[in-house]
Amino acid sequence: MLAPLLGLTVYAVGTAMLRNMAAGVGDAPAPPAAPDDARTLYWCQMCSTELLLVVRGSGVAPRHCGERMHERTELPT
């Protein structure tokens, strides 16, 4: 008696979640980045992964491979 009701509830909740994801509810566009003369790159010394930050949230370097990444600033040519 309880199983059909539980199955119907799971189905209704699942389809509602999929419908919301398809509609893009809650997706806000990213703020436009201000063009800068210098690009700030971070790179991992262990695996050589590079990360370009478009919008900087804080002055703390991100972590990769368990260690802080090193900051590198490039000037446009």
C-alpha cells in the first residue's frame, strides 16, 4: 500500500527537478570582466597546471596538488 505512493512521490519530485534544470531556474549570467592591461596567471609547480582568473575574488592564491599555486603576471605585447 505504501510502495505505490512512495514511487509516485519520487517520480513527481524527480520530474519537477528535471523540469527546473531544463528551464535554467537560478542561472544568473556572469558579471562582465573589466579588461585589464595585465593578466594574472597562477601555476602549479608540481604538475605545471595554469589557471587564469578573470575576476579575482581575494588576494589568496588558489591551491592545487595540495600546495599554493604561484602567481605570474603577464603584460600584453
